Amino acid sequence: MHSLVFIKQVPDAAQVRVDYETGTLIREGVPAIINPFDTHAIEAAVQIKDKFGGSVSVLCMGPPMADEALKKALAMGADNVFLLSDRVFAGSDTLATSYALWAGAQKVIQEVGPVDIFWAGKQAIDGDTAQTGPGIATRFDVPLVTYAVEIKEVDPQARKIKIVRLLEGGTETVEVPMPCLITTEETLNHIRFAPLPYLIKAARTPVVLLNSSNTTIDASQCGLKNSPTKVKKAFTPPKRERGEMIEGSLDEIVNTVYAKIEPMLKQLGKV
Amino acid sequence: MRKKDFDVVIVGAGPAGLAAGYVLAKAKVNVAIIERGTFPGSKNVMGGIFYRKALDDLMPDFYKEAPLERHIIEQKLWLISEDSVFSTGIRSEKFNKEPYNCFSVFRAKFDKWFAQKVQEAGALIINETVVKDPIVENGKVVGVRTDRPDGDLYCDCVIAADGVNSFLAKSLGLREKITPNKVAIAVKEIIGLPENVINDRFGVSNDSEGVTIEITGPYFEGMETMAFIYTNKNSVSIGVGTIIEDIIEHKVNPNDLIEKFKTHPSIAPLIAGGETKEYLAHMIPEGGYYAVPKLYTDGFMVTGDAAMLVNSVHREGSNLAIESGKLAARTYLEAREKGDFSAKSLSAYQTKMEESFVLKDLKMYRNLPHLLEEKRYLLTKYPQLIIDSMYNIYNVDGVSKPDKIKAIKERLKKDFGYWNLAKDMFTLWRKLG
Amino acid sequence: MIKQDITQYKNVWVFIEHNEGKIERVSLELLSKGAELAKDLGCEVCAFTVGDKVEQFAKEVGEYGAKKFYIIENPVLKEYRTEPWRDAIVYLIDKYKPEVALIGATTLGRDLAGTVATKLSAGLTADTTALDIDPSNKNLLMTRPTFGGNLMATIFCPDNRPQMSTVRPGVFKAVKNPTKPEIIKEKYDITEDKIVKKIIEKVQTGEEKVNLSFYEVIVAGGKGMGKKENLKLLEDLANVLGGTWAVSRKVVQAGWAPQSRQVGQTGQTVHPKIYIAAGISGAVQHVAGMKSSDIIIAINTDPEAPIFEVATYGIVGDCLQVLPKMTEMFKQKLVK
């Protein structure tokens, strides 16, 4: 079984702050991490490898520094990692990104072999679009299974896989033939504390660099210029000011709070 | 035969571990460096001044490509009281010429770069892994046990570079428990300021020239404290380091110390308008020469902060660490020739260290920590005297200069007594000379 | 990028999401918003969907202003499956060329939109919270939060049609505006043997689907609630206030409550009139999902908890004492 996981390096959202004066994000000093949803995709792929054999490849598109994310993927148990990095990708929207990743994946397939399962996190915590995974599945013309919470059954002989996916208010179990593309929820698995031999292997494995010249990527489908959507403006939402602390005895506090919200409750017709 | 994963396992990717790793990798030794942080440098903290020489010997002209902040052209020493500063120091155009003397650096960036070089040389760096124990067989260190599954690593020799709290050196009985009088806690803030503001406030002409100020004096109320301000490209590092024993005795909080320090009338204008970007705290070994443990045992050597190698008088640490890592690595190479990693064989490391500037420098100041512990007033009374005397001499108030000198002499006599003064001067001369 | 003749594209289309014979509320919200956009563009708002028996929805989409209703009916499309639904929808869009296509940013909508847009090589903006027409060139301006709500971005799509967007539920109001829609029924041939994805089973997770964004009052609890049983205190107060209860991510991870109740970056984004955060520390991920609430009341034992940074009113105290007291007192006041 050969899994190919698409990952993204993102700034740790918990540490991103807003500069309200300039209306921009302060990214300086914010550590870059693997998109948390993607780590579960890597873990799922490694678990399949542990059970059925095969290998895990990981492909990441991003700036040269994103090789750190791939090093981390190796330490989690990935076998081959590829960094797709080229100025021509700068400013790509999700359509152009899914194209570049699809085209970059062709190179991975050429080097490592055909893929049985493609994986991606359900969405990235910086862009929050949840569009790139479905886009790649569409380009490969393989069945898409989003929001996976359980890999129920893998049948390598029949080349079928059963996956439980999240719906609003429930779940559904679907069966798809391989190859397919699965996007993962956080609850799909627990990230294991990787054994030391994985880390040693990771330290010995190089990150393979891919760009527009060593792949068949058509630059006229990438980058800001060739992305249908453009950013007109970016701005920070108005800052919420720290409010009033209510003090006193328990009775006093609750009475004061009531007095404060009474106008709103009236407006809502609750009083 | 037992498996051997690596020739050498180095614990800790700070300057000592990286220097050792670099020397070994260059000599084609199969070496792994185990680092607990997410990357080398992520957990490493120091004041922020890095001396060129020790690393330049290993990597000539490294400073031309390493991520450094400013090269230091002026080093000042301030004695401060509540309302005054007595300033001294050295500024020289000689410091403004390549290959430079020292630099301000950010460890997170610098160590990461250094680690990259060490990896390129062929060492393996394994992050996010904590070494729990040395593996000892027949009284000999033969490897380390990490916190990871399948986490044992076997090797010829372990080099501990695991910092001031060195668990390895302690568990092998080389180091005693650190006592609060032998270690300082330093808290440091990085305060962001525009480049040109820093240039103006510190009197340098561009963003590659930098200034350091070391600060002590009666302002710190008799605690053995060294504060500092260093200029980075677009920030200044400001910190206060105090012997832990004094922190405990004076019932103060290190955070309060730095907060108060930042409001001092001579410090506040230097950082005015800046925004705190980072807040760091670190322990610094201050025990000096006598706190340095035996540096080796069977299959094991200890380097850097783990061996308490800090020259607090000159706030040098990273260069001592690099030198010790380098010498430990060279000792290993010699031992490998003989195929002997016993304590006897590795004792050559101790000899090399004694012969190097590292232990020679520490030896020179060997009695100072004890002296300062005994005579805390050396940190308050004399600086206060200097500050007051300078103030009086410079303050034009109608009193004649001879009368002023007379007043100072009288104070000396009253506060110290000539005999005690002579004794203190003699002791200082003996201990430092 | 393929150059399109964008002048051929006309009208605002709204995808009608349906499940078990019922239309999702967000689809009706989008019909109302779509009608406003259509007015600015000088065109019509139309509904479209695929499924087994979908013509029955014509009456309801008409009530909310759809002028036309484009549908494909086929028994194999009865239940949502990405690929056949996508192919049928791409067929409709290719044939009728809407200039705008809006889809609710639900689980289904976000699964569907990405694949439809890729097939069409269309620009797609995810999870939009504001839609406007640029008066100068009639482009659709789609504003959306990124970086967990720390940054807003306005996206447009100048050279490609349709301009697609998934839109967050609960942002726009569904307003009745009755019309009698013209039904345009297309035939789309597909048989079960051509569909590789099979649905084995569907499970409702016990409680009915919670759409937190419907509620004007939300009482939310965090790890400070102590244990699962204490979540009842949230429900009690929510009942008194006529709202609903919710939880933070940590509570879901502890297994005390289902994910459908989670507010935050990986859960639902809400903006009620009153949000009570009990025992929630206020991690960025949580705050991103609730900071646009009108009034935020935070209760936490830790006076330094970041939740107080966004709270309108802060109470330093134990939520296990404050909540029951609120329930008791509010009950008296609100019964009157």
C-alpha cells in the first residue's frame, strides 16, 4: 500500500496576534507547524503502512523553510518526502494549488510508484477553506471521502476501503475503491509518540525538492496571475475591548449581571 | 557483540554539543546529537553575546554567513544606584574591523544555523527527544536511554552537553547537586525598537554596529546581580541575572527585578516606546572554577554549561562551551586511535582543558565567587562610594576641590577604615591578580 | 488559466441542500441574500438542486423568492454522494451558466463546492460571511475570516464565471418573498453501476442535529465545568434563557459532549446576542468561534484567563456556583 499525504505548513494559530494599528497579522516569531489536521492524515497513513506494509510519501507545497514540516513528517514515520517549492506558485488560490499539488504528485508517483490512498487534512487552520483536498481528488478523478473519523476496514485484495465520515448530526460509513482521497478529522486517531528509529531514519532521509523545472507542472496554471480568485483587501476585524469585571457577593454579581443584560433580554422578547 | 548505533552520542544541541558534533562529523565519525527542543536553539537561552574566536577556529569566517545581529564596537560597565550611574568601558574602531571580536545573536536563529552546518558535515541531529538515563555496563557508559519507544542508543562514548541542569553528569555522580549560591537566574526580555532609534540611542552609525552595557551596583540592594543591555538589529536584549541564594534571601521575584530595572531613570530612555517581543528565563552556572566537576569518566565526557563552564566576570559562556566541545571531540578522536574509551584514556580531555584558556581563565577568578559571597558589601559599598565621589567632584557647589577630596577620604575612613580598605584591596589583588 | 467569455453568464444561483426531504435553512437564507444580489446585478435569483424527488421543494423555494428552480431528478441521486451530485450539478451549471453560485458552508456544501469548482475551473471562496456587489464592475465581493477569525479578507473573481462561494449558515436572514418559480427539469443519465462509492450505513449520533447559529442565547462550558454531569447546569440556564448550550474543544476531547456542540475554530462559529462562557479559559481557537457575539459574559476562577480579554462582563468565580445561581434568579425574573 502506497499512501501519499498532502500537507501544509502553517503558522501556529494559537500564537498569531493582530497588530490593530496596521491591520495586519504579526507573524514574526510565530512558529511554523504542520497543519494539525494534516498530522492526523500522516498518522493514519503510517498506521496503514504498519498494518499492511508499503510506504508513505508526503508532499508539501510551500517556501524552502517548509522542509521542516517534511522533516517532522519523516519523524512521524513517513518514508519519502517531497517539497514543491517555486516562485511560480506564489499567490496561488485553492484551484491553482490543487493543480500544482496534483501535478507535483505525478512526479511522486513516477519516483515511488502508484498511490493507493491519497490523504489530506480536512482543512488548513490558516486559510480554513477545506477546498484543496476535494480539488486534488477531482483532478485525479478518484472518489473523495471528507471528514474521516474512522478507517473501518481496508481490503488490499479487493482494493476497497470502508471509512466512517462525519456528517452534521451523525456519521455515515462509505465504501470506496482504491485509489481514493481521504480528508481527516482530528478525532481520526491519536498521534503516537514516534519510536526513536523513526527519528533516526528521518534525520538520514533527505527532502526531495520539486519545482516547475523538474516536474511537468505548467506554470501558466499556477500563481496569483493564474488564480481565478484574488484578494481585494485584507483587514482585521474590530478589536473587542476588555470589558467590565463584576465583583461582589454571589447574589450581588448575579443581580448586577441581570441588570446589565436586561435591556438585551427585553429586546429579544424574553422579559 | 552488542549493537552499536553510533560511535558517539552527544546529548544536547547547544554550542558545546554542536561544536563537538562538528569536529567529529568532519572526522567521519558516526555521531548523533540528541536535542530535547523542537529544533536546535528552540530551548537555548543566553544573554546574547557570542565571541567569534572559538568557533572561528572550527569554521573559519563563519561570521560572514551566520545569522548574527550586530558586531560589538563598544562595551560599557555601569555602576548604578537609585539615581546615578558611573560609567566606564571601551569603544574602539579595532572592534569595528573584521574579523570582529563578538556579536549579539539570537540563539534560536544562530543555533539553528550552526546545527545546519553540523548536519551538512554529516552529524545526525535528532530533535524532540529527551535523554532519560545513561546506559552503564560494567561501570562504563555505553549509551543513553531516551524517552522514545525503542529509545536506547549504544555507542563508544557519550558527550554530555545537556546544559546547566545536566541530568547525565549528575546521575553519573560527577556533579553535585547545584546549590543556590552557585547558580544565577537570569530573566531577559527582547524589546523591539526601530533600527534607527537603536542607532541613535546607543550612538552607533548603522545597524551592524552594536553596544553592550553590563550593569551592577548598589541599585540591586546587595544582591549579587549583573544586569545587561545588548543591542540587536531591531531590538534590544535587557536582562537581570541574580544568584538564586540572594533571590531567596531577599524574597524577591526575578520578574519584579527586571520590571523595576526597566524603570531606572538611565535605563528607561533606552527602551522607551519599545514592545516586549519575547520573555526568557535561564539558569547560569556561577560557581566558577571550584564548581567545575571532573570532566570525564569511562565512556563519558561533560562539556559546556553541563560542566559549569561559565566565566561570569566576563559573561563568557558559549565560547567556553565551544572550546570544551571541541576538546572533548579531539580527545575522542585520539581515544579511537587507541581503541580505548576508558576513564584513563579520556582523562586527556581534562588535561587539554586545564591547558586551554577555559580552565585557566576560570582558575584566575577561582576565589571570586566565594569572596563575593563572604563580602557582599564589595558590590554595594564601594560602587556607592565611587558614584558619590564622582558626583561630588563633578558637582560645582562652591566647595573647593581639596575639601572635596578631604571629605571623600574622611568617608573612607569612617565607612571602611583604612585598614579594612587596605585588606580588601589586598584580597582583591591576590584573588584576581 | 482558460480565458472565458464571461458575458454569457447570468443570474444568481443558490444550491438547495436537502436531507430526508427537508431543505437546509442556510439554502433559504441564501435565497434571500441572492435576491438582493440579483437586484444589484439586474438579474434573477434561481434555486437549483439534484436528488431523487426534489420537485416537491418548488413551493418552499418559491416562498423565499426563487424565480426559477433548476433540478435533476434521478433515484440514484437520492442520497448525497460527492461524485454523482457533482457531475449532475456541473451539467446544470455548464448548460445554464449562472454568474454567481452560492452554496451553504455546511459539511455537505463544503464537500461539494470544492469538487464542483475544480471541474468547472471556477473561482471558489470558502466560508463567506459577507457578500456584496462591487458597483463599479458588478463583481461579487466575498468577505471571509481567515487565521481563525484574526484576519478578514475580501475576495473577488474578475475573469471567471460562475463566481462561487460557500456561505456560513446563520449569517443572513431568510425572508419570505413569495413567487411562483418556473421549474426547469433536466435529464441526467446515470446508473448505480457507474457509481463507485457506496453508502454502507448512516448513524444519527443520538441527539438531533444542533445548529448553534440559530440561537440568540448560548450558554457554553469548558473544562472548568469539572465533569460531564455538570454540563446539565449549562442546559438548565440555557432553558431559562430560551437558548441552547455549547462546549469548548477540550470538553469534546474529554468525551463529555458531542462535537456537534463545539464552538470554535474546529467547531461551529456563532454570534448570538448573549454568550455565556463558563469555565472556558479562552484559547484563541475558541474565541475565534464566538468573539462576534453581542454580549459575552465570562465566568472563570482564574482572573488572568484570556477569556476576560473579550468578555463584556467578567466574573471571577466558580462557574459551578455562579451558573445555578443565575438559573435560580433569572427564572424568577423571566417568568414574570
